[in-house]
Amino acid sequence: MNIIIVNVNAMKKFTCKEMGGPCEEVHEGATAMEIAQQNFAHVIATTDKAHEQMRAQMTKPGKGPTKEEWWAWFNKEWDKKRDEA
């Protein structure tokens, strides 16, 4: 009998910087969507100059990659990243 063990609680961590931002704030989640939502909330909540460009890219069309381009990039990064659990 073969037993396959799957880690259903696999978590990954990304810093704001790894996601294109300026700081080392860590976001952790089991899915790319969880981490993207955390990073979006983090960037939108900041008021500092360092996050200004990323805020503009997230909220103003034409200021950065499209959502589709960003997701294509981030999904590749997600796949490359090792689980932290």
C-alpha cells in the first residue's frame, strides 16, 4: 500500500519588496490570492512616500502593469517560492 502525504497547510511568505514594493513587511498565506490581498491592503494603508509608486500602480490604470500582467508574473514567483511550513 502506498501512502501519499500532502501538506494541506503549506504556507508561503513574500515580503512587500519581493512583490514589487519598497519594504520588508512579510505577508504569509496558503494561496497567491491571500498574499496578494494582504499586500494590497498593506500598500493602500500606507501613506509614506516609499509606497507611493506602488499605490499609484494599484489604483490608477496605465501607471504600471495591468492586473493580468501582474498576476502572470506573481503566479510564476509563487510557483518558484518554497513552502515555509
